[in-house]
Amino acid sequence: MIDTHAHIAMDGFEGGTAGVLVRAAAAGIHHVICVGAGADLAEAEGAVAVAQRFSGTSAICGIHPHEAQHVDAALWAAIEQLCAAPEVVAVGETGLDFHYNSSPPADQERVFREHIRLARRLGKPLCIHTRNAEQDTLRIFHEENAREVGGVIHCFSGTRDFALQAVGLGFYVSIPGIVTFKKPGELIETVQAVPLDRLLIETDSPFLAPMPHRGKRNEPMFVAETLKKVAEIRGISLEDASAATTANAQRLFGARLLVRLGETAARATSALPAL
Ligand SMILES: [Zn+2]
Ligand SMILES: [Zn+2]
């Protein structure tokens, strides 16, 4: 299985990023995508550094909608350059978050459009974060012809209808640990309705640990709980759920995701300081 969205370059993981990856490999995780999308370049650079240092990892780089107000020409030029690196398999996370409105909506929309245009130029998929903004997200997808770009709606927590509309535009839907919670919103219906060849799984570490780890710091090894729940909802075996979601991630993000975590991560721990 593959954790398609984890902020493992952040501080605070036991044993650092190397520790996280050794535990993930031991839990049977095949590959981890490290997301860097902070208010400045540091997180995006951190994600690329992880993907360069540890085999079995890749990066997603951009500026989170929360931080959209900080994007000026210089920061954006640097993000464009980073996103062109071969370790970067998608552009984002970007989109609209009208739940928190940490940045003004107009800034979020402007920066969202820039990410879509960049992803198109680079020929890489988008990683979309959207909350309380489904209609506006779809409007911008249409206006920017995002169908030609494609990508994933990460940490999906919206309506089943929105999931199906996104799938209709060529997007994948990534299921977070929320699906294991007592109140998963419409996630059960969404997992049932989205075609199996469009489902991905993720942790969004260090946030939103799935049951029975809820409240702990989340990390990629816990994606196994989310996969288990997806298999149960779909009425398929764990092996089939794992094979399908892994193949989906490899199809969307490319051949880099064929490279496994494992021995190399274990060797990296002894050879290199934790990031
Ligand atoms: Zn997000
Ligand atoms: Zn995230």
C-alpha cells in the first residue's frame, strides 16, 4: 500500500523522518509521498530533500490555500522551479479552504489558478485541498480546464456528489483516516460510489490519525487502518484493496511510485542523521 499524502518532513516525529519511514516499511507500506506546502519555501524544500534522500519516497510541492496570501512573484518563481524537480510527482496541495479562511478567498482563488496552470505546463497532476468550497472548486476546475490536468482530491471529506463530479473530470479521490471515525460524514457512501480504479488512501500525517490511534500523532504506517476500512466498505479482500489503490497511485503519479521503501530506508537510518 502507498500513503499518498503525508507531511513527514515536519518536525516532531519520533526518530525523525527516517524513523517514520523505517516503521512504515515494517508495516508493509510500499511508498510514501511527502507533501510540502507551507507559508514559505522551507516545507516544499524539505519535501524534495526527503524524496532525494530516501528511496521509496516522492514529493508534492506547492503553497497551501491557508497560506495563499503570502504568495508573491518571488516565492511563486521558486515554487515553479522546485516543482520541476524529478522527485516532485504532483503540484499542491492547492485549492480552497473556506472553512478556516486563513487567507482571503480572493488570494486562495488566485493561487489555486496558478497551481493549475503550473501543473499543466509541467505535465504533472494536481493535489487538491478543498473544504466548504465544493461549488467554487468545480467552477475553477471548469474555468481553468483542469480536466486536462487531472489529479487527486486529497483528504476527501466532502459530499458523495462532489466526489463523483470530480471523478467525472478525471480526478482521483483520496480517502483519509476520517473514514474509520464514528462520524465519517458521507465518506462511507463516497467509498461505495467512487469507482475502485479512482480510489487512493492517505494519512495526511501528522494530522487525523485513524481509529484505533485517533488522538495520537498520525504517521504513514497507520494508513493500513484506512485501507482495512475501505476493503470492508467495498466488500473486497485486503489484498484486492491494496492492489487496486497501489496501482491507482502508480498510474496517477508515475513510475517513481514503483520504487519500494524498505531495506534502503533501514540503511538510511544508520547512515544518515534524521531530517
Ligand atoms: Zn490538505
Ligand atoms: Zn496535507
